[in-house]
Amino acid sequence: MHQFTTGEQVGDVTDAASREPVILTKHRKPRFVLMSYDHYERLRTGGDSRKVYRVSEMPADHVDQFEAETDRLARGEGYGDEP
């Protein structure tokens, strides 16, 4: 999460907040979190469909994908293809 001081340019802060929540600080202490309205609504309404599982409870298709990706990383692939 990015952090900004309360004295920074509003446009820079809102541009960053459109991508992810940002922390606004004053005297180096976190004071506020600014986020897009869509992000706020997902938090407020529970509209985030992502799920968290214990490894022992992970669905089989997730296990297959996880194993495939860890194998790919073990072969040294996938490190340079991130944006």
C-alpha cells in the first residue's frame, strides 16, 4: 500500500488510489486510507468473491494449479514475466 503525506498533490494521490488503497500520513503517522469507491463498496457489502482456504481444505483444482506453478518456479521459469 502506498503512503502519502497530507501535503502532496491531490491528483497523484487519487491516481494511486484508483489502483489500490493508499495511506495518508501526517507527521509520519498513518491518519487515513483512501481507496476507489468500487473498492470501498466491495469491502462494505462483502462483494469480494475471493476465498481463503487452509492447505488441507484447498479445492483439487487449486491444488493442481498451485503445484503446477511451484514446479514452474522450481525450474527457474516465471520470474521475469511479471509486469
